[in-house]
Amino acid sequence: PYFQDIYSKDKSNSFIRYYEGLEAIKLLYSDLLKEIEPGEDYLVIGNQEAWLSLDPDFFQKFIEKRATLPIKLRLLFQDSEIAREHKKYERNYNEKIKILPKETNLTTNLVITPRKVIIHQLGNPMLAIVIENKNVSQMNKEMFEIMWNSIV
């Protein structure tokens, strides 16, 4: 009864989930595309070069699949040759990209959706923390907007 009570609670409750290892993180990203609704924001602050290097084939396919979804993709990338090259093709991937200042050094990626915030550590140990809370998502979206609007 205790577990059934937990399971049947209102879905608006907050959760924190922890993922460890590249395979678990790839599953997290795949599931994320299944959960996001048409028209919703998908915001990223990240190091595109480090992220892609984790598994270039998987993450390139992820980008291509994400591009087919009717969502609002905006990405703030750490400055790198790969990020600048990716920006050239942003229209092909249904994205809007801005490059962060050169002195920015990110070792984690931040993904923000209306219901989740994902903090993905790019180095060892490979892990991701997912916070499922609309208020936390909204606060992170506001911080993203401040950064987005401050970059020309």
C-alpha cells in the first residue's frame, strides 16, 4: 500500500534522479525527446565539442532526430570550432544558436525544458542529475533568457 500510495500521488510532485555512465545518459536524452511536447522550449547551455565527443554517432543522430520535432530549440554554446561550425547549419537543425564569450569554460551541460532541468557532467565520472520541478525549470529558463538576451 505504501508504494502504491507513492505511485498514485499527483504527477506535479518534484523528483531528483541521478544517472551514471554514458549508456544511462544516452537513455536519458532519448527519453527526453519522447517527453517534450510540440511548441515547448528546449534550451541548452553547453560545451558542444565535449558533448559530441562522448559518442559522436549517437549524439549526431540525437541532433537530427531532435530537429524533426516541432519544439523551440535555443542553444548557448561554449566557443569552439565545432560550435561555430554547428551554428552555420542551425537552420538545418531547427535551432537558434548563440556563442558564449571566449573565456567561458563549461564542464557540464544544462538542458532546460518546461518540466525538467538536466545537469550533465561531461567528464569523469560521467553523470547527470535531473530535477523534475516546474518552478526550478522556470527559474533556470529565466536565467537562460538573461544570458540569451545579453549576447549579440
